[in-house]
Amino acid sequence: MADEPRPPEDQTRSHQGVTGGAGMLIRIGAAIIVADWILFDIILDKYYFFTLTLLLAFYALFAVWAHTSRPSTSWPVPYAWVLKLLGYTVGVLVLIEFIGDLRYGVLDNAGDIFGGIVLYAGAFVMFWGARQLEVTT
């Protein structure tokens, strides 16, 4: 039993150790935003939001996938900085979206209200994860 091979530390560390729970919050928030787009925009055709917000959520999921599947790949900037920038940017864009939704009366039926709430929750989770993320150089 003592001679069992252990996984390399880089692979186990890259999954949680670099960003910890804050990175997990950013991943969950991005997944919520993508799920909101699939459910409320594509399937139900009810609630629409900025395309840039969706692209940034996809980019966050891609960055997480690229980092966990290729932990030895070097990044031009630290990985935590990428997640922090994406989390803050999505948070600001959705705040602008929220103000616009309130001003122009977009939230006028149940589908729009639930779609908006899911988007706002996903963006809040991403923003909260970015706030908790510690960036080291």
C-alpha cells in the first residue's frame, strides 16, 4: 500500500490551491450566467442580456478549463489576475444591465424576472469570488 503512485503535486494544487474557494465562486458564477443564457434566452426566449457579459463568462470557464487541464502551461499574466479581472468586469456590466432593466421596464413578466434574478445572482457570485481572490506576483 505504501508504494502506490501519487499524483503530481502540480495537478492537485492547480485544481484548488492556486485560487482556492474564491476561484470556485468565479467558476460557479460563470456557469450560472451561461445556464441563464441557455435557459432564458435560447430555450424560453424571455430574458436577454449583454453579449459581452456572456462572452466574459465563457472566457472565465475556458480559463478555468485551460488552467486545470494544462497546469504546466505558462500564462502571460498570473492566472488569479485573469479571474479577478473577469469577475470584476462581469459584476460591473451586470450592474449596468440591472440599472437599464429597472429604467426601461424590462422586468415585466415572470420569465424576465426569474431570468434577471439568475443573471444578477451569477454576476454577484463572480464579483464576490473576485473580491476574495488573493493575487500574488
